[in-house]
Amino acid sequence: MSALHNEELAKEIALKAAKALDEKKARDIKIIYVNKQTIIADYFVIAAGTSRTQVNALADEVEYKLGLEGIQPSKIEGRGQGTWVLLDYDSVLVHVFNPQSREFYNLEKLWADGEEIPFEMTED
């Protein structure tokens, strides 16, 4: 499989994760292309929930929706704690935060050299 094909697949996974988050009413969803800044992933998907329950539900929804397409995370961190859940899809890292953790870790600032990828959000 070529690197280009892998990168296209990673972008597709990132967009699908963002869509799943949007459908569950996540806040401030960002997709950041970080391939040129790090070797750990091609894309970060970052979102926030308003409560511990919503953070866990958002992570569950991403895992469920991608799982329907046969895409499974290689690792999950923070499940059940409700402050920060990380779903590791190898080339895509999905971060779901509560507002306090998101502000504290401020991944958007840390990865500000990455390219933000636009995607269509649903209207309320």
C-alpha cells in the first residue's frame, strides 16, 4: 500500500470520526493534519463534551460508527474517566476532552503548525 493511499485512508477516518462526534453534539471539533510535525499520526481529531457522561458517549460513538465499517482502534486510553479519552487509530488520534482538560492540554496550540482540515458540520 502506498503512502499516498494510507494518507487518504487516514483522512477518511478522521472525517468519519469528526462526523460521528458532530452527530452526537460534540463541541468545537477540529481536524488537524500533523504529518509534517510528527511521526506519531497523520491527523488529530479533537473535540469536547460538556460532561463526563458526554465525553464517554462521544468516544463510544466514534468507536461504534468506525467499527461498523470494520475500523477498530489499536488502543483506547482514559475510557470511563470522562476527562480525556484517546482513541488510537494508528494514523488518526481522536481526542475527546471535557472543557477543563481541553483547555489545560491545549492541543490546538501545541500543534498550531499543523493544517486545520475543514469539514461539514450539521446544523442544529
